[in-house]
Amino acid sequence: MDIFLKVLLLIFSIGLITVVLLQKGKSAGLSGAISGGAEHLFGKTKARGMDLVLQRITVGLGAGFFIMSIIVAVVLD
């Protein structure tokens, strides 16, 4: 049982790393922070298409990783 939980946690972590690396950067560097950074902060630019899918997958994998981490820590302790 503990090996299954560890493997599942490993799958969540590798999936989360992969999905985060596939996403585009949302910052435009220093010039974007000075001139138009507030648009990103207040959500005026909405994600569409593949960006939206990657955001939702990231949220799901992040929540799954967090829950699996707690389960592994409690069960294996």
C-alpha cells in the first residue's frame, strides 16, 4: 500500500512539473511590470485555448499533489 501511494505521489509530481514547464510565461519583464503589469494583476487578460486547459490541469494536479502528500505523510508515519 505504501509503495502504491509513493508511486502515485511521484506521478502527480512529475505531471505537475511537466504541466508547469509547458505553460507560457505571464510576465513581460521589468517593462511590463512598470507599464502594463496591472492588467495581469487584475485579470484583464483571460486565458483561452491551450493556456486555459493547462491552467486547469495545473490546479488539478497541484491539489492532487497536496492531498497525496498529506495522505503519504499520515499513512506512512
